[in-house]
Amino acid sequence: MTETNIEAGAFGSYLKEKSIKSKALGKNASGTEMIELEPGDLIAAVKELKRSKKMTFLNYMTALEVKDAYQSVIQIENHEDNSFLVMKVNTNKSNPSIPTLCDIYPNANWFEREAYDMIGIKYDGHPNLTRILNPDKWEGYPLRKDYIGPIDKLNEPIKLSLQK
């Protein structure tokens, strides 16, 4: 993580007090604090936030491809004070791997399976990391920029024509 001039919010500051590294990313359009974590710091951060800040609900988790990495985006929530936090975790493209959150938030199970199925991020320690949207024998990861889908009767190459 490279340093930025963005001031840490409440959650980022709290994690720093607990010696958990995070990078402040500012706020999103909804005003929610965003931080970046290294994969090795994710579990410690989430456990600490759940325990001490009552971030007991995993609102969503998704994955995408960014310039030189795959990224898992996670939003957790405290229902008591209606606070939210977005965490972004990057992993390298050569061996995309992030620790699972299933032991902390059971609903991470299907979110992680979808991210694995569509982008190819492996969630270490996941109880059943199998495809959830595509058939088990599907080759490749459809949301990767380098993905080339199968060609068959249903998915023939698109033929462009200038004739009307």
C-alpha cells in the first residue's frame, strides 16, 4: 500500500490504534468511509471491528479487476448506530488469494463463491469454494478482462453487417 494524503476516518484511525495497517481511501458517494487492507490484515481488522465496533453485518462483498490486481470489495455494518465501512482488498493476478470471511460472517459463503466463479479469487479456508453461477466444468472466469467465452450454437461470434 502506498501512502496517501487522505486523512483516516474513524475506523481507519481505530485500526491504526490497534496496530492493524490500513490505507484511507476517503468516502464514497454515500459518505461511507473506505479503507484498503492487505490480505494478511483482513481477518484481524474484521474480527476487531466486529468485536469492538459492533460491525456485525456483512452487507455485501463483490469482486472486480483493477489495473494490476483483482479486488474484493466488502461492506460491513453496525445496525445499532447505522455505521458502515467499505474495505477494499487487492490480490495479485498470478495467484489471486484472500482469506475467507465465512468463519466471521457466515453469509460471506455465497458472496465468495460468486467472486471465485466470476473473477477467480480463491478465498483461503472457504468451506466449499465451488462455482455457484456457472457449471462446475466451466473454463475461465467471465468477468476477467482477458476472458474469451465459449463459442457454440448459443454463443456464436457476433457478425456485424452494414447492410439493412
